[in-house]
Amino acid sequence: MSRAGVSRGLRWLSLLAAVFALGLVMFGAFVRLSDAGLSCPDWPTCYGEATWPQHAQAVAQADAAFPNRPYVAHKAWREQVHRMLAGTLGMLVLAMAVMAAWRQRRLWWLVGGSALFAAIGVTLYMRGEHVPSSVLAAAAIVLPLVAAGLLRAPTAAKVCLVALGVIVFQAMLGMWTVTLLLKPIVVTGHLLGGMTTLALLGYAALRFAGIAANNDALRGLRRWVALGIVLLACQIALGGWTSSNYAALACGFGDAAFPHCLGQWWPAADYHQGFILWRGIGVDYEGGVLDGAARTAIQMVHRLGALVVTAYLLWLGWRLARRGLRVCAGAIVAALVCQVLLGISNVHFGLPLPVATAHNGMAALLLLSLVGALARTQRKPLVEGDGA
């Protein structure tokens, strides 16, 4: 395959993978917010089946095998479809990694080894051999990162290899989400992993499309855009912590819940208990384990984070617009305004599922708008069509 052919293939494949990842992030939020995260108590199967139990006999066997987790049809399919979609994205990213390393075939062994170790690791996990499974999974994560370091190619191609390592780790987080019974730090990490995958694929797609800065003045904005991405990532983490600890309505709902919290500007809250990251193994976190004061603390910190991020991104949008990047600025500000309104609507209307899911999706779009600004403020590729 020629260099131009590889570049064209990566351009379209990265775009497809980025769009697919955006849909997967939203569907994952729908699964989590509809309390379907433990609807398949095993992994990667669902009650021992590749799909999910659909006939009376299969349902009876499922209930007998997992008496503490009775089968709920309208939830189980959501969780298992989410896993299937994640597997499909993994194959797309694997194809991107192979194409990115096409010109250096010695790196195929690293990419192929990653895929092989991941597959064997899943098989061993299903057989109950968790230690060797974890070792192979760790190797499957590291090998693409090593390949990215060795690859002599523009940055966009390296990102494809990094994305492969991230998506293997993301699969492990999905497994731990089930096995550790929705532990908040794991669920939050799973959300961040999905957003990271989306950001990497979106960045690769933009760079392969030739989006880049035309002058040094635009590149001078890069560090401010990067800071915006870091701040937004912190806020997304706070949002994940809020959701995984079931603290979204800790301030109540309706008129008294916003801008006040429980009818006060600064209610009593337990910030220590609210931000204990690890509480041991064996605790079932479905429905949450924190008391009201701890959940209130989480909600208040999430709101303060939202204020900081909103102020910074408005300022960043203003700076981008002044430098001529009006489309980037408009996308950031529009997504930001929608995100704030969706967050307020969640509290006011009592966390309706469509609004809560849209809140997660808009966070993803806001992240993509910042990634677009990052691509727009970086240098052009040295060779046209190669990405950078």
C-alpha cells in the first residue's frame, strides 16, 4: 500500500472511529444512568451467554446461576450491547494501529502481540485465571505505547497506536466495573478512559484531515487550549464521581436546588467522606453508600468546578475569536452554554434520563471542540496528507 493510500485510509478510518466513539460514550452514559451497569454480573459474557438470555429456560438458568443478581431483560441487553459496541470500536482502533505502522513492518509484531495478548487474557479471565490474565492485559497495554515511541511518523500516526493501548486499558476498566461492583473510582476511570479514547481519535481524524495552524501566532495559543482540556478533564472526572456516588440530586431538585443547595448557599457537607477514593473490596456500590452530607459535598465541589471551567472557557473562546479562530471559539462557547443549561436542567427536573444522557454527550462534544482548537493551533504536517 502506498503512503498516500495509507494516509487516505487512516483519514476515513479515524473519522469513522471518532464518530463511533462519540456514540459509544453516549450509550455508555445511558447504560450507567439507567442503572444497568451490573445487569450482566459476569464479563465479557452476560449470564454465561455471548448475547444475553432471551428464552424462558435460559432466564431460569441465569437466575439459578446468579441468585443475588436476578435477570432483568430491559437492562441486560443494554449492558451487553454496550460491550459489543466497545469491541467493535476496539477492532476499528486495531485496524488504525496496523495501518499507522504499515511502513515499519517490524512494529507489526508489537501491534499484533498486543491484540493476541488481549485475546488470550480475556480467555484466561473467563477460566478464572486472573493473575496471568492481568499480566497479559498489562503487556497488551504497554506494547502499542512502545510501538508509538519507536514509530518514525507524524504525531497523528503515533496517536493511533496510543489509542490502541488506551482502549485495552478501557476494556479492563469495564471488567473491573462489574467485578468490583460499581466502585466509584473505577466507574469514574471508565468514563475518563472513554473520553480519552474519543479525544485521541478526534485529534487523529482532524490531523489526518490536514487541520493545523497557518502561522506562529495561532500556535502561541496552544498552551491555553491544552490548559482548557486539562480543566475540562478534571470537571468530567468530578461529574463521573458525582454520578458514580449517586450525588446528582444531593441538593434536592426543583427551584430550591439551584442556585441554592438544600435551600442554602453553602449547606453542611462532609468533604472528607465524600472524597475517599478507595473503600476496600467487596462493597456493592449500586445505589451508593454515602450519606447525605457526603453526597452534598460532592455536588458542591462539582458546581464549583463548573464555575471555574465556565469562566476559563469563556475567556479562551474570547481569545480564540480575537485571533481569527471564530469557528473554534463559537463551537466551544455553544457547547459550553448547552452543557451548563443541561446541568441546571438535571437538577431542576430531577435527573430525567434523556437530559442526564445528553449532559454526558455534551461534555464529549465540548471536549471535541477543544481538541479541534488544539489541532487548529498546532503546526502543519511536514508532508502534505501525512498528518502531524
